[in-house]
Amino acid sequence: MAPTLGGNRDAGGSDSRFFTTQKKGEMHELRMELHSNDRTTKVDAVKKVIASMTVGKDVSMLFTDVLNCVQTGNIELKKLVYLYLINYAKSQPELTLLAVNTFVKDANDANPLIRALAVRTMGCIRVDRITEYLCEPLSRALRDEDPYVRKTAAVCVAKLYDIAPGLVQERGFLEILHDLISDSNPSVVANGVAALSEIAETSGRDVMKISASVLQKLLAALNECTEWGQVFILDSLAKYAPADGREAEGIIERVTPRLQHANSAVVMSAVKVILSYMEIMGNANTDALRTLTRKLAPPLVTLLNSEPEIQYVALRNINLIVQKRPAILESEIKVFFCKYNDPIYVKMEKLEIIIKLVTEKNIDQVLIELKDYATEVDVDFVRKSVSAIGRCAVKLERAAERCIGVLLELIQTKVNYVVQESVIVIKDIFRRYPNRYESIIATLCDNLDTLDEPLAKASMIWIIGEYAERIDNADELLDTFLESFEEEDPAVQLQLLTATVKCFLKNPEDTQDMVQRVLDLATEESDNPDLRDRGFIYWRLLSTDPEAAKLVVLGEKPVIEDDTFKLEPNLLNVLIGQIATLSSIYHKPPEAFVVRAHTRIAPPTKDDTIEEEDEEEDYEDENDVAPAGPVDLLDMGGMSLDQGTPENVFDEPSLSKVCSADKSGGVDIYAGFRQVNSTIQMDMEFQNINCPMPVGNIAIQLNKNSFGLSPATQQIACDPPIQQGQSGKSSVNLIVTPNMLAPVQAGQPASPQIQVAIKNMGTGSVFYFAANFSFEALFGPNAAIERTDFIETWKTIDDRKELYGTVSDLPSSSTTIEKVRTKFAKHNIAFIARRPVPNAEGQEVAYFSMKTVTDMVFLAELKFKDGLNACKICIKTESISYGVLAKLAIENLLRN
């Protein structure tokens, strides 16, 4: 419950007077008013201080004066003082301790509002010394006779766990929270559930533990608690796994009335529970599933009558729902038709859902609507609408001809951006249905002069090259583009190169000079490595074996797939479980964008003395450790073979299954990454499940990735070859190559995934998979830095570039600084210093540094407490996009 700034009002009936600009000497005047005996004057003085604090002015010099006002029976004044204390406690921790007695006294006050206020304020003050005094009042508050105090205390446990997880476990607060779920007051139950859910997210452990009896209590409280309490309970139910379909159906029956709730958050949480449980019900009870499908549609449609912002959130969630169960809204496509006054972000989302819901039954209606949208004034919306027509054609084969008819009508409008977008989508239609709609090429060629965007030009060039034999003047059309070859976008240049080679292979007599000119431009004049490499490959193919060139360049290509339901099934299931959260809006799992913040620990200063008998040891060199694009699968020859793995290997990595036999020609593939003798290595295990031919030689290539890694050799030899029913291990060394570095989007964390292409040279089959890179394998040997440099670097890095985390349930090998120091040294993580935490007995902080082979520097701070198998982590780095990966690497090393 937020502190109230109400109270006595001035004649104007507003407290805005407290936000007027301060005059000179105001601080002295405020100090005098804070010591006034008149209650009204004192309250107004504290309000002025709070107002100054709110607009960003530093009023910390009044800390002791405001603190003296806490000794009062006036609840309004007490709330204001507590609000001030919460804000400045971190910068004045020693002075905050002076208020402890007041907190403890207020926690025993006869007024439940004051008892709850005291406990809540102590929980919000993130100072270690305060938490020691919080435990006793919190323990009493959790068993208080007043439900308001109990529900406040429940939330306070979650805050305390964020600061001191070990303390919460020692005092048995988790068990008390479980008891609160059985409380007679529904608000207390809801807050208990919310606290346990927060702790579960922070710790990564299932502390909720819903049993059959707890389940019934949650369902009973669901009908009586507040709307936000219902959200907490529903979110917890969504994570519960019913024993069978019958139990799932029973829970759904109790949850279904929430679909009629006025609060959209409650509705979406109820939808999440029902969708999750429908999976458990399976297909056995089709009647029940059909009934649920009908019940889910009206509340989702109702959400589209809300404000635009709520509509957008609802649409992003509906986008996921229709990918999982399109039958829910298949007859409601009209509600997603755009209104003239819809904001552009709502219109764009509606278009996405229209494409997902379009069928052969409603395609005519949809095409009329999309054609109408293509005449709007918003260029982005018009482009998206034209693109939607093309996607409908790709999705529905029987409707493709009608879609092309609409696109041709739009091309006749001669509106520049409409024509260009139409050309782009028609190229996709040609790729989906080859040799079926080429009669419209003449119309496209008539509009060549209007094309000025790279993607549209590239699409038109592809069409000319692909169907050169059906276009009488194909060489002349390509020649018009070649006049400005050097000024064109790289995508256009690549298409021009390929289209010219295709044209030459189909009509060599008339295009000999043109192909020579293009190859010269690509290989001699261009500094684009992709264009140059493709030019050399074409040149070699044409000069050595034109027939092979025809097989490669003019070979039959696989048709493109419909990408309407583009999310991977596993990711979609994860996101369905995250409906009504940010994940469902970003369409990303939480770990892709969430970085949890934890208590900051002060960095070491130059005045800190490391009280260790063997202080010299801290200066020892901790690095003195024993040694420990497109896929190119052309068989060019001359590749060296990997002859085995080096000796002196540290930490055999646990290999994860990255590709199953049904996707890779009968071979299961497991992969992992580590560093061996200062070389980054990818270890792989091949299990021949049902491939009749022994697995012998394998070609490998990596796509561009966040680390710039590529294989030192593209050939892997399995010696002996792996027979059916057998397995074998091999490894390939990786090197850092700048042109293999995929740029990381600003403000987004770097992706740990490395996309890999494998070719079984025995069978000729090619398959692809993605493996998560172990970031610790990137740490180089030159991580050690001087303490003074460490301190200066720490201070210069902006606080916004900090990442925090807590690792609990550590193994015995990671519970002391000495053990961690030894473990980290093996992975090129250099120890810098250690020091005790002031005024915190048994707590110690250690500092480490890491430097990757790509020269990214990470500074780490680890806090340990005697007797606790947990550790707090703080990572600081200028390379913040890679900060999450560095933090995960530290956490993984601590847990292993």
C-alpha cells in the first residue's frame, strides 16, 4: 500500500504548492520547520522534503532531522518519514540503524496499519544490518491476528529473500508462507501465492509445491480475493501439472467463470490456465475440448473493444493462441478487420492474425478487405497489406490465382510502393508454385522503371534470371541493371551475378560478354567478400565444367514453405505458458530479455585492507595454470582432416542432444564446447541409429554467430567409421574470424546459439541444427590485472552496465572463496582480491576478472557467507550485450 501524501490541504485544495521552486536558504528553513512543535508545520515540512526528493533534488543532508520526526503517533507523518527513509537508506546505512528501535516498536503497535507499515518499510530498506532486526517482527507479523498485517508480511518475505535467501530458509519463513495458503482470508492467500511465485522465479526452484489440499484452497480463494489476487493464483495454477485429464477438466470448470471478468489481466491468466490444461486433456474427450474452444472465443473478442494499448497486448497473445489452436477463432475473422481509426501498431497485429485465420472459405472476403487496405495513406500499412495478399497465396494453393489477380490490379494503380511490394511477393509466389503463373511476367517487366528499392530490384532480377528462356529480351533487361552495378545494394549485386550466370547458361551465344563483365566486376572491382566469393565459385564452375555449373545453378530448387505458423512447437509451448506476461508480447522466452536485479555490494576501494595472513598470495599470477552466411558444403578437396583430440584436457563437457536421427539421416548428434590448450573446441558425439552406411567423413560449417567462430577445418574424420547401432566421438577446433561475427542488435543480449550445418559425405545428406555456446570457452589467458586498475575500471563502468544474480544450492566445491578461486583458475578467470563485508560477520567478497579472446573484459564480484551454500554475483562490463552470457558462465561454473 503506497504511502499517502494526503492530509491538510491549502486553500487551493492541492499539495502542488510543495513542488514550487525552492528559494535560497530553503534547507535551513526546512530544518527549522522539521524541529517545530506544531504538528501541521512539521507535516508540511516533511511534505516539502518529499516533494524535493521526488523531483530529483538532493535532500540527504536533512536525514537526521527527518529521522527525528519518526517518533510520532501521527500515521500520516510516519508514512512520509518512512518513505524518505526507504529512498535514502542505501546512501546513509549507518544513520538508518537509528530508526531500528522505532521500527521494532511500531511492529508491536496496537494499530494494525502501523504494524504493517513498519514491517513493509523494513523490507523495502535494502541494508544488511536492517534485515537482521527484521526477522523477529516479520515472524510475528506472519502470524498476526489482523489479515492486513499478514498479507503485508507475506510480500515482505519475498523482498527479504531477494536480499538474504539463506536467512529466509534458516528462519522457516517459506514454511510459514505455505501455511498462509490455508489462511481464512483470501487476500492473505493471494499474497502468499504471489510471494512464493516470486521466490520461485528468483531461486529457480519449485517452492510452491501445490498438493491436492493446497489446490482446493487456491480454487476456493479464487472466487473471493481481489482481481490481482486472482491473477497470482491463476498464474500459479498454470504451472501446476494435473495428474490426469479428469483433474484438469475439474480445475478448468472452476476457472472458466474468470473468463467473464472485467479485468483483462484476469481473463488472459484464465485463458493461459485453460490452454495449458487442454494439452493434458488430450484428444480423448473431444466434446469437452469443443465446448472449451467455443467458450474461449467470446472473452478474447471482447478484449478487442478495449483501449488501443490493451488491444495490442491482447492481439500479441491471440497471435500465439491461434498458432496453437486456430479453431478457437476460425469463425471470428471479421473482428480482426482493421478500423479506420485503429493505431498503426494495432492494424499491423490484426493483419498478422488475419493471415493466420484465412481459409478457403473466407479468402474472398479477406481479399476484398486487403485490397481496400492497399489504398490507405499509411505507406507501412499498405506494404504490409500487399505482403499479406502474397502470404495468403503462399498459404492457400487453391486461392493463389485469385490473390495474383488482386496483385495485378494493384500494380495497375502505378503507385510506386504498391508496385514494388507486389513484385516482392510475386517472387515468393513463383518460388512456391514454379512454372504456373509465369504469364504475368510481361506485366512485371512493364514496370521495371518504377523499381528503385533494393529488395524490389533483387526480386525482379531473380524473376528475370529464373525465367530467362521465357523472356525474349532478358539479357537487355539485365543489362539495364548492370549499368549501375557498382552503386547497387549488395543484395541486388548478388542477384544480378546469379541471374546473369543463369541467363548465360540458358543462352550462351548472346550473353558471353555480359557474363564476363559481371564476373570481372564481382571478383576484381568489389570489396564485398560474399559477392567476390560467389563470383569466384561461378567462374571456376563455368571454366572447368559448364555441365556441372548447370546442375548447380539451374538445378531444381525446393519450393518455399508457408511460414504462417513460424514459431517452433517447443518455443510456442513455452510462450503459451507465459501468456499475460512480457514474453507473450515479445514472443521470446523470459531468459532472452530478463535480467534480475539484486542487492548491490560496494566495490573495493583503494583504502580497503585485505586482512589475510598470506596477503602476498593474493598477488600471485592466477593464470599460471596447466595447459588444459551460407553453408559451403561443396567438396572442393584439399581440406585437412582432424586427427583426434589433444591431451591435457580440462573438464570434459556435458554434451547436449542437438539433432535427432529423424532429422539427420538416421544419426543422433550431441555437441558441447570447451577450451583445450588455449584452443576453443567443439566436441561432438555421433550415434548411428539407423543409417545403413557407416558414418566416416563429415563436413561442417558454422553460420555467422555472436562470437565470430568458424571451424579451423571443414572436415571431420570418424576413425573408425561408425557402424549402425554404434557411436563415436570427434572434435573440431574453432577459430575467431571477424567476418563470421554477426552484429548484436543494440539493447539486446547476444544470442548464445551457434547454427551449424553438417554434411554426411557418405550419404550426401545435409542437415542443420543450433547449439548453445559455453561462454567460458571464450575466456583467454590474459585476464589478470592489477588491483588499482581493477578498481579504476570498476568505477569507470556505468552502473547501468551491471548485472546481478544469486546462485543457491551450490555444491561443496563452490562454497568457499579458496575452492572457487582454484576452480575459476582452470577456466582463465583471474582472482584479484578478497575482503570481509563491513559489519557483517562471516560474510566475505571476492573479485575476479575475465578477458575473452576477442578482448571483451568482464569484472565479477562474488559474495559468500559462512554456512550458506549460496553466492551473490555482480558482473560489470562495457560489453553489456554479452554480460548475460558472462553471468551465466559464472553461474554454471559455480554449480558444476
